[in-house]
Amino acid sequence: MSTSPAERARSIATVCLSGSLEDKLTAASAAGFGGVEIFENDLIASASAPERIRERCAELGLSIDLYQPFRDFEAVPPDVLRANLRRAERKFDLMARLGADTVLVCSSVSPDAVDDDDLAAEQLRELAELAAERGIRVCYEALAWGRFVNTYEHAWRIVRRADHPSLGVCLDSFHILSRGSDLTTIRTIPAEKLFFLQLADAPRLNMDLLQWSRHHRLFPGQGEFDLAEFVGTVLAAGYAGPLSLEVFNDVFRQSDPGPAAVDAMRSLLALEESVAAPVHLPPPAELSGPAFVELGADDSGGERLNSTLAALGFRSAGRHRSKPVRLWEQGAARILVNTEPDRPEHRGGGALAALGVHSADPPASTRRAEGLLAPVLPRSARPDEADLSSVAAPDGTALFFCRTDADRDAGWLGDFEPEQDERGQDAGVTGIDHVAMTQPFDHFDEAILFYRSVLGLRPAPPVEFAAPFGLVRSRMVLDRGETVRIALDSAVLRRGPWAPGVRHPQHVALSSDDVFASARAMRELGAPVVAIPDNYYDDLDARLELPPDLLASLRENSILYDRDRQGEYLHFSVAVPGSRVFFEIVQRINGYRARGESNAPVRMAAHRRRRLESK
């Protein structure tokens, strides 16, 4: 009977992380990994002797599961083989000092190699015999760009032909899935020949396999490979070794190794759950929409936010008993304005500080978040206040799990002293459609994984668009019922001094059943609707040939328009009231799925004009 994923060792290749070898080992252990693959370059660059690395791994509770890579060995002329065997003996000596018993041999890319499976098998058998004398196993892997051997099926044929107990195969998800290989053959490989399993996700890219592999691998759940099917197939074949991550990524190798290792562990836990849910991790609780959005600001920024919300038709519905937090309501939309910020970026105008989501089981949602290594945020509350726990998303935004009951006193709404706001005038807002947050480039993929694993949200396909200040990558994550939508944006390149005034914009999209009526009502209330130029509507007419009355109404109200195969999307925005966050009013018609990404460059340019004109 095969070992379930929950009972398996979890390993990570040191190439996944930044820093010295010692930094990488410390980070891997702190994140909960039980083993490592030591990448040869990391050891070569270390000032520590192999014996000391072995001792350090033991101190940290890490096994050394693999030493890698040994390159360009097989199917070569006799003189090259002699040199390769000498090189192998030196590496086996080093592995003995290190305490590693498995070496990864990659299929050759050498110009010395020839296309001869019999020769490759013969020479790999000779290598395995040499390794066996030292208690070492040789793990043969087909590189996706190998000169002659570039599929796992081919590698297995050679290993089978060599027929040596110390020679087996390594199955690497990137090399297999990037080529679109059929997984069926995996089930025919004897379990005792499945020596090692390496896991990496990746986006779907049309590019050279080597460049794709070396720069764009991701942790499981961050890309588009079906790793659950892949791992399930390997486990069904009887593989009994560790689940190990091997990810080459330029961003990860520049990031703090501590958080990167935590992100790696979170990805592995979520992958294990998708293969065979471990009992210690509660399943994602059913979500039923956003409970609230909290905006943090200083006093002057808070006043600007309050004025903007009033102009959008919100009414002031309550003040918190013990905190400087004001509750604004319209329809099912609830916005909190907190004027006691705990982060510097909230000063001077406001930023999205927290997101509350309706959960069918808030305690289970919190336990799941903790099980997936999400940091629980400290929170002080009086005995008569709701006991709400929150966890931190990768960008620091607090995520609350709450159940808003019909009885205000039974949930978090009971913490607010009701107030009657006679000034409130409804403008047709029915709820919160989505929130959009710009992520630091280095944390974009981490954020996708966080919301995917912790909340059980599904990522929509990634979208890229050319904005006025550079290429922007965007991806929506949403629950199955599409009641919770979070849009994650990121500038693909880091920005220098030439950048927009709002470097990391955020917005709250409010839903309406009649966006034209909402636009007229909000203008009457003094909302600073952002003007859209005529050029946009002229192009809209040329592209889509909309009915003249619809086009005229869009132009008159500065409403943007998009459509897909399901339906239509109408949206407009108001000026940024401070430093980061602004509001958008949207209407979805007949099941439209996206969020008007094609209109984002026009909206961004319009916001910039508005800010320049207001100076």
C-alpha cells in the first residue's frame, strides 16, 4: 500500500531559494521541510566543508535527499567516458563526506554524445556499478531539451535496458508536462525504479524549453500545469520517496529565503491536499461574498474618504465602540474607514487595509489558514466585542473570516454603535463586485497561491495589457459561486523615477443594477466621476458598432464598455480621493466573467489627467 502524501517527506532543492547554502538550509528547516536536494553550485560556493554541511543539516533536522546535477555522462566515446568516470568517482567521494546517497544524472546535451541507446545503457550501467560500491543510487532524468534523450519514456527505456538495481529514473514535472507528454507510461514503471520525484509548476509559455525552465518555473499552484494529476499518477505507480520541489525562478532567487521557503511549503501542502486531502487541513469553507472592505487612512485622508463615500450614496451607519472606525453602508456593500493606521502607506489618503469575507465556518477557515502557514495577526478586542481572527496576505492586507448574521448584535456589526445619517441618498449600489490590489512584482505569484490555497479561490487565466506606464499583469481569483472576486495586478518590471503618481493603485468595485442611473445619481451628489475622452467612444463605435443611443449614453456618462461571449460589462470610476485607493461602479449583464481589463489603460490615463488637472 502506498504512503499517503500527508505521511511523506517534503523536500526542497536549494536552487529554489536565495542566499548562501547556509541561508537556504536554515530557511528550509524553518518552513518545515524535512529534506533538501543540494545543488552542486551551492556547495561549491560555500566556505563550509561537506562534513560541516552534513552536520548542519542534521542540526536542522534535514536529510540530504539528492545531490545534483551530474551532467553529460552517457553515450560518449571511450576517452570521454574515462574522464566522466573519473569525475564521477570524485563526486561520489564528495557525496560520502556529505552523507548523500542519491545522485541525479541529467540526459546529455554534450556534442560528444551519440544517438545510441545501447551505448547509453551500457555506460550508465557502468556508472551504477561504480556507485553501488559506495552505497549510492544513480537517478537518470530526461531533460526536456536533451540532445537525444528528452522524454521520460526514452529515459525509462534506457534504464530498463541497463538493468542495474542502483539505476532508476527521476520524474520531473516540468520536463514531462512542458512537452505535453502522455503520463500513461509512468504506471508501467516498477515502483522500485522510481527513485525520485521533482515538482515545479509553470505558466503556459510559447518559448524555448531551456529558457522557460531556467527562468519561469513556479511553485505548485502558481502556474497552469495539472500537478494533481501528475502526482496522483506517480503515486499510483507506487513511488514511495519524498515530494521535492525544484524551481528555477529569477524572482525567487532574489527574494528573502525565509518567506520564499514558507511559500514553497504552502504550495506543497495545497498540492498534497489536491491529491489526497490530509485530515489535519480543514477543507475550504463555503464563501458567500465579501462582508466588508476596510480602508486605512490618517485623519485628513479619512475625511476625504468619508466625503467620497457620501457622494457615492453611502450612509454613515455606525461608529466602532472602541476604535476610530466608521461604518458606511449601501445595499449589501459595507465599507469601513479606519483612521488609526498601523502601516505608513495608509498615511495621507488611504489604502485597503483589510478584507472581510463571509464564511460558512469562520473557525475552520482560520484553522485552514494557519495550517497553510498564513501568519495570524494579533488583535485586541474588549470582552463585549466580536472575536474576529485575521491572517495576513502576502502584501500585508488583513483577511477576516466572519459570519454576518441577520441580527446585528450577533456578529461583528454589533461592535458598531448605530447612527442615523439623514444625508444618505441611495445611488443604486447593491454590493461589492470585486476588489483590486496591486501586488509587488516579487509577490505576485505568491499572492495567487495564497488566495488559491487559503480561500480555495480559482484563478482565472492571466491577462496582460500595455498600460501608460508599462506592461501590467493581471489575474482574478474567485470562488466557485463567483461571489468573492479578488483582482491581483502587478507591473511586470520594477518602475524607476518615471512612474505614475499612484504607484500601487487599489480599487473597490461596487456593483449596480443600472450603471447609468448610478452615474447620474452620484454626479448629483458631487462624486468626481473620471472623464473618458471622445477618442475612446469613436473607437468603440468602429470596433463594436453599438446601438447609437447606447453609445451616446456611454459617452455622456463617461462609462466604459466591454463584452465577452457571455455578456456585457459597463463601468466608471471616480477620482482617487487620496494616495492609492479609488472606487469603481460596475454592472455585469448576462454572466460577463472578466473585469474590463481591455479598458484599464484608458481608465489609468484618465485618472492621471484628473490628478494633473486638480493640482
